[in-house]
Amino acid sequence: MPTISPQSTVGRWVELRCTLPTIWADAVAEWLLEGRTSGVLVEEGNGETVGPAEAVTLITALPAEADVESVVDQLQAMGWTLAERSGLQEALSVETRLIAPERLEALLAPSFKPVELTGGLWVVPAEGAGVPEDIPPGVTTIRLIPGLAFGTGSHPSTRLAARLAAAWFGRLSGERAPRVLDLGTGSGLLAIAATQWGAALVVGVEKDRMALENAQRNAALNDVGAKVAFIAADLTTMEPRAWADLLVANLDRDHFLLGSDRLVGWLASGGAMVASGVRVEHEGPVLGAFESAGLAVVERADEGPWVAFLTERR
């Protein structure tokens, strides 16, 4: 990868494309999302292969001032390790290029397709008027501006979180409209969806500046600014205050293994938490952390290798 001079990086991004066997995609995407980028798109169906294996391309962007070369080096090393474990002769390939901020939306738009988030609620691209022809008539839609913020409805963990949150709202009976806290809000999708389900107030917390900007634009696009507020903060250092009737946490297993006690601290008396972003093989330890934190699981949902839980404070 060519060296990028510091003078050329201000306000710009590096597009990173990683082509790899489909069976590696989840592991590599999860690694990228561990603080290196706020979102990863998967480009499928292009007929590419890596050796004998069907391939996909992961697309993301990093701030140009970040240590991009180190990320590329680590990706390539990961590829050789995975190749050795799986018996493949070829590793993954990585391509990078410097792009301007306005190029991000153009880059992401072709990969952003309508998706059903939960029953009768669809996520559609912001561009264009009306409802796209390829979704059923009469459904409710949330429009999103393409961005690298996690949470477009394309990932199972987002859909699982939405399914359980919608189920929780469906159980409310004539009570006051609830207050919702969305930790790691990403694109703001689940925060916006909560207003559709009946939330009186939603606060979305996000530490990534690009994701936060995307969430704010999406809230404005969907005209929910009166009910949704976003704040820039690191949830691992925030001091919990017990006010949320529902906490939505589409995070990763470490947040639940190491921080369930803190998460419970955000819940009002009788509050509930939707926990998503956990792979099935990590379910046992995560459930143990919930038990220790005083959370009882009342519903479980899974899709592929991903699992989510609706929990209540005991």
C-alpha cells in the first residue's frame, strides 16, 4: 500500500476492500468492528473465488489519519492464519484507496437494499421518493442514509434486537410511554424504530464520530428529532443512572461478560434489556454474566450463528 502523506489526510477516508472466502467473513468483520471501524458492508454474488472457495468482499472505511497500514498488515496475517487452519492455499487480499467524505455515500449506496427489520417495519435507502417497488404495500418504513455506521438491518444481530424490542413493546398494556436507551446506537436505526413502537423518549449513545453524525442525519430524515437525542460518549466509562424502561444493547460479548453490572445500572425498577450481538458459542458465559448481574432471561431469539435475549431486572 502506498504511503499517505499526513498533509493529504485531513477530513478524508481510506476505503478498504478485503476479498476473502465466505466462511471467513463473519470472523474478519467482527475483528474490524472491534474498535477499528464503525461498520462493514458485505458485497456478495460477484462470482469471485479465493483458490477453490467462494469469495465475498468486505467493504469499510477508516479515517485516513489512522494507522491504516497496521490494519492491512494484521488483516493479511489473519488471512494466512485462517488459510493454514482451513487448508486453503491462498490468503485474503486487501485493496485500499484514499477517498473524500462525500464519496462514502456513493460507495455504500449500491450495497444498501431494502430489508424487513421486523414484522411490517422495513428499512429502505434514503434516496428516491415513495416506497421501493420490491417491498410489500402498506408497510411502515424507516429511511436511512448510507453510512458505515453499524445497523442497517442487514446484520442478524440488528434484526434480532429489533424483534425482541418490538415484542417487549407489544406486551405493554396502557402504561405510560416508555423511555429507551440505545447503547452503541450506530446508524440510529433501533432508536428510530423505538419511536415507531411507541417510545416517549429515546437516547442513543455512540462514541464513533462518523456513526453519530450518520445517526443524527437519519433521525432528521425520519422526522423523529423531538423524541430522539444522541450523545457522544463511551458507554464503558459513563456513570449509569437508573432511568431507562428499556435498554437496547446490540454490542459484543465482552460488553456483556465484563459490563453487565454497569448495564443493569441504567435500568429503572422493573426495566428490561435487549442484549444482542452474541454468537451462539458464547451464549453460556454471557448468560452466566446476566445471572450474576441480576437479570432474568424472558425470551431468546436466534438467527444463524447469532443469538439475542430479552432480559428483565429482578
